[in-house]
Amino acid sequence: MIDHGKKNLLGIGISAVDYEAAVEKIIHAARQRVPFGVSALAVHGVMTGVMDRFQCYRLNQLEMIVPDGQPVRWALNWLYQSGLRDRVYGPNLTLKVCEAAANEDLPIFLFGSDNKTLAMLVENLRNQFPKLKIAGTQPSLFRRLSHDEKRDLVARITDSGARITFVGIGCPRQEVWAYEFREDLSMPIMAVGAAFSFHSGQVEQAPNWMQKHGLEWLFRLTREPKRLWKRYAVTNPAYISLLTLQLCGLLTLSPDRGREPASEILYD
């Protein structure tokens, strides 16, 4: 098990952990019923915090951000000699936590996406983990929530008996959600990106060889070029440039550069 704590990567505290340590921390928080915000960030997710000081603050309030992308893992190894042999990929972490939750009798709640995706996800998870208790599901409303709606959602999740909440509404909205709900939900909140789409069978994952070599972004770009080309054209070169400066000792972005948001955004 590897757990070197949080490391500063471009001003974002990334946890230098492997799957075993990440699952252990999440399950411990679920047992203890304490707030525990979790996100799995690849390059794009890290750069949302670099380019937005409010998002930088939110990300650094989460208890654990795992290195979802290979370039994030490589950076931790280059900068801090973390010895991480693999990334902690959000979809894989989802399955590992579901397996542990099933064994520990810890019910889960699934928030995000739409009813069709959630129904297929629930079916697939139950087939894979027969002992897993799914306490409830809630599709996204695809709009911002009012304060009353947030209160009602907190009550629904809490009353369901869930001990872990998975959130799949896309980056950076899901990280904002985890930040804004973590104090109200005394349990792990896991922002897991495309895990809902992958494990419901709705979206195809990149081949293993592309994942291993940090080329998952290229696979996704070929599938959704109109939506993703601007993201990768800007964020990937910016990440490489800033990381090179940090590696050379010419740049250090402090996590303290983040600014606390003046009010809640209340993403659904």
C-alpha cells in the first residue's frame, strides 16, 4: 500500500496513493460517518483548479484527490519520487469501492446522469456485486438547485441509509457538488467522472494500451471531437508547460492561491 499524503501539483493537493490506500481511506470514512470529499482528476481536472482560483480553493478542501490520469501520476513520481506504479482511475476506483462496500455492508447512493443510465448502472453493479446495497438513485436535473432543493436532496440521501455517495455529473461540476455537499452529508462523496457512463455500458472505454500510455484523451477526442478539441488544445499544452516549470524549480503555485467562493453555486 502506498500513501504519501497530499503533494502540491501546480497548486492542487493531489494524494500520492494507490488503489489499496484510497479504498481504505474511503471505507474508513464511511464507517466513521465523517465528511470525506473525493475526486479523481486527470489533466483537465487539475487545470480547472489552476485556471480558476475558486475551483482551486474547492479542490483543496476535498480530503482526497487521486491521480486519475497517467500524466498526473507521472508528475507525482517525477516531482516527489512517489513510486506509484499505476494511476488511480476513477471508474476502476468506483468498482473497487463498490466491492469493499458490499463486503462491509455499507449501502451506496448514485447521483447524476439520467434515469436510463442509472437503471443500467444499477443492474450491472448488482450483477457484479450481488451483496452490494444500493440505497437510492437520483438523476441530474441538469440545472442549478435552489437552497430548498439542496436541503431536500440532502434529506433524501441521508434518509436512504447510504454511507457512500457516488456523483457522476462531469468535471468540474461534480467537484463543486462534492465541495458544497460534503459538510451536509457525513459520508464519502466520490466524484467519479465518466464511471456512470462506462459501467452502464453507454460509453466505450479506451483500449488498455492507450490508457497505460496516457492516451485516453486522444481516444475520447476521436469520439467527441467537436466537444473536446478546444479542451485538449488548451489544457494539455498548458499542463506540460507549467509542469516543466515546476520540475525545473522555476514555478511553484501555492494551494493558498485559491479563493473561497462568496456563495454556493449549488450544481445539480
